[in-house]
Amino acid sequence: MPRPILATIHSAALQHNLDRARRAALDSRVWAVVKANAYGHGIERVFDAFRGADGIALLDLNEAERVRSLGWRGPVLLLEGVFEPRDLELCSRLDLWHAVHCDAQIDWLAAHKTQVPHRVFLKMNSGMNRLGFTPERFRAAWTRLNALPQVDEISLMTHFSDADGPRGIAHQLEVFDEATRDLPGERSVANSAATLRHAAAARADWIRPGILLYGSSPDFPEHDAAHWQLQPTMTLSTRLISVQTLEAGDTIGYGSRFTAEGPMRIGVAAVGYADGYPRHCDTGTPVLVDGVRTRMVGRVSMDMITVDLTPVPEAGFGSEVTLWGRGSNGTVLPIDDVAKAAGTVGYELMCAVTRRVPFAVD
């Protein structure tokens, strides 16, 4: 019998969340962002659910090849552009659109021999200060690209640093709008947080939802996934493989991090940091046992965690344990709740599930 851990991808939830993004920005076309192997879900596992997107956005050429091999014939956008000149050959062959965010990428395009001009997305650094041309240099970069026979259409894009918080997007939008005034081309500015929180202000030709597609709130803890009508798309589940009965003063696991204050039953679940469950989770991290919310106690081990069975006295060997996602009784443990307890974000938990965990799609 295989170890009982399983990650289940919920196709209907992926479709629901994609529709939710579209409803938030009715006038915009939607990039389904599938970078980082679809945020840990697996590009091949989410592909059917995202067939309704207008385009697929990702980072590297391997992912682009996988998307094309699955039969996708629509736009594919490389969000960070190419990383060396020869990448442009594959962009030509696979008909990839790609971001341009630095002078070197323009140099490579100018030297590239192609009979089919490229569609590019010229990126502005409007305040994130990671990638892109500064507002002062943006128009010159556009002019240079526009003069190249290797370039067909130029779209304009930027990325928000504070769409999920009180600072908002107005300061960056003002910079972007001013620097691109009168420039032709489609525009793309909204990430997940801007799509949900600032839909009217961030209206453009394309939106780029990422984390919202996977059922995690982009502005948690201010708003949870339920507030934005998002559904969980990944369930990580396992089972109890042992039950221990403790007395007052007994400790649990490495370092004796938890001491029982009185008699209690402890369940041992088959999941640990080698599966991608965060080692820095501590006592109090929420879990579901047979659909009942309880807590992890003690330290996360490589292959096991221990959970408090006090709220679910009928639980025993073989009982279902949900680390995040949907319990068998319909109860949901939001991934954001677990991430908060771990001092991280839902993105990291999704992406961290390791290769030894089997996946299924429902």
C-alpha cells in the first residue's frame, strides 16, 4: 500500500476562479498565469481548466514548450522575456510573445534574423524597482523597438508593488499613464490584487491574474478567499498512521516542543517537511481531522506531524487529515490560514509540495 498522502487538484475550482477574474474585469482579456509549474499545481493538470483563458503567461521556455505540446494555439507570454539571444529562435518557432525590460533584450532583437516579426510587451518600472525601463527611458525604448523590422506590435505593461495594501496603485498608474500617453499599443497592468481591489482604476486590455486563480486571497489577511468568492484548487491530505495517549507532563517529538497539560490523544499523520509541509509550522497550526478543525502540536518532522485529537474523539488509525483544502465532509481549511500560522504566504505552500507527493485531478 502506498503512503497515504495525496495532493488533489480541483478542476472545477480552477474554472470558477478563472471566471471570477473575468467577471472582475469584463472589458479585459485574461492571461492565465501558470509560472512556477502553475503555482505548484502542474501545468498539465490545470490546462483543461484554463482553456477558457485568452492567453497563458509564464516564465521559461520549457513551460512554453509544454503548453504548446498540450495543444494551446492561443497567445503565450514570457513574463520576464528571453534570457539569451538564442531564446528568440524558439520564440519564433513557438510563436511566443515576450516581455522586453532591458536594453540587452532590445540589442538581441536587433541582431535576430527572422522572417516573422515578434510581438513584445515593453515593461515599465513604475515603482516596483525590479524589472523594466524607468519612465524617463521608456519612450526611447519604445522608439527603438518600433524601428526594428524584427518587431511587429508593441504592447505596454507594468507591475504593481502595493495593489494588495493601503498604498494602492494610484501612484504607479499615474506614472505609467503619463509616460505612455499617446503611445499606441495594448496595455496590461493588473495582477490578482489589482484585478479584485482596483478593477475600475486598473482597467486595461489584458489582466494577469495569478494567485487568485489558485484560490488564495491576494490581500490576505485583510480579505480571505471566501470574501473574493474564490474556491480552493489544491487539497493536501493524508491519514493518521498512529494514535498515542498522553498523560500530563508527557512531551511530543523532537526537542519536546509540546508538553501535555493533562490526558489527551495525539494522532500521528503521514506528512512532513520532505513532502513540502513547512518545518517552521508550530503548535497551533490548523489542520482538519475527519473534517473537524483542530491543531498541530509539537515539531514538524521529515515524514510526520502530530495533531491534537481532543476536538475529534472518534478519530483513530486511518482517519483523514487535511493539511489545506477540502475535507471529505465539505469543510474547507483555507491554505491562507495555514500559511499565516507558518509565517508565510499561500504561494509558497503551493509551490513547495515535493515530488514524492502523488497528485490526482478531480
